Amino acid sequence: MVLTTKGRAMRQLIIDGAAAYLRSSDPGTATLDDIRGVTHTSKSQLFHYFPGGKEELFLEVARSEADRVLEDQQPHLDALDSWAAWDRWRKAVIARYRAQGVNCPMAALMNQLGTVPGAAEVSTVLLRQWQDRVEAGIRTMQAKGAVGPGINARRMAAAFVAGIQGGVVVLRTTGSTDHLESILAVLISHLRNSRNA
């Protein structure tokens, strides 16, 4: 679909409005009428920009939210080149999820999308990009001699992503970032101590 500048802006307004709605609270099963209400759009407008209906719209929202997960960690995530930088990234991750609280827009979207083709790919791409960036940071620290050469950067990056995701699951249950903070502290400490191992 070729859109005018105004059309692209309207399409983005709908995506942003749907994302804000899903972010605001546990929306249960969101409907297009819910999205119409928060975006002040008509049904014809929604289907003009998203001819595939709710599934197409929510896939676009999921992609946008996945991008936001990584954007919220910048510029720290792409600059993991010192222990001070790792500490800034750790604080950014904790701040992001503390602000998010128990409502996870990505989880809400995945619940809405279920088995819609492309839904799993959104999460897979997000996790891969996240892991790649953490791995790059570990390799940078290894090149500087700050992390031991025996550390498998790929596996360690996977542990960071899995640990963060686990901490977020606990946060959604308890409302506390304690577990998230603990796993980040343990993993970063392991990296720091690996130089002397």
C-alpha cells in the first residue's frame, strides 16, 4: 500500500493508540471497537490502513512494541564497552521494567494474537536482536581484556536475555523488580570475575 505523508501519519497514530491502550492496563480481549474508541477513527479508516483487520493491526503494534523494548535501552545497549556502561545499561533495563510494572504490552499482544502467522516471529526477532547486542558488548569487553577469554559470549548473552525475561515474568506476578535486579547483578558480577578465573 502506497500512502501519502498524511496517510502514514494516520496509520502510525492508529498503531500508537492501540499500543497505548494495550499498555495502559490488562485489556482482556481487545476489539477493533476498543481501538476505534481510543484512536477516534472509523471502522472504514481502520480497514483502509489495516485491510487484514485486527490481526494485521496487532502484528504491527507488536513490531512497534518490540522495537520499543530495544529503543528504551539505548544508547546503553549498543555501547557496552566499559563496566560503567554495563552499569548504565543495567539501570536502564530496571528502570524500563519498573515503569512498565505488572502490565506487559508484548505479553498482552501475544495473548491477543495467539497463533496468528507472524506473531511468534516478532518475539523471535526481538530476542535475537537483543541477544546479538549483548553478545557484541561481551565480545568488546573480551577484546579489552575486561572479560575472560573462556566466556562463551553467545551463551552468556543468551543467559542475560533469559534472565531478564524471567525477571519480568516474576515482576508481572509480584510487582517487584527484585528478581530482575538480582539476575542482572549476578550475571554482570560473573562477567567481571571471569577475568581472574
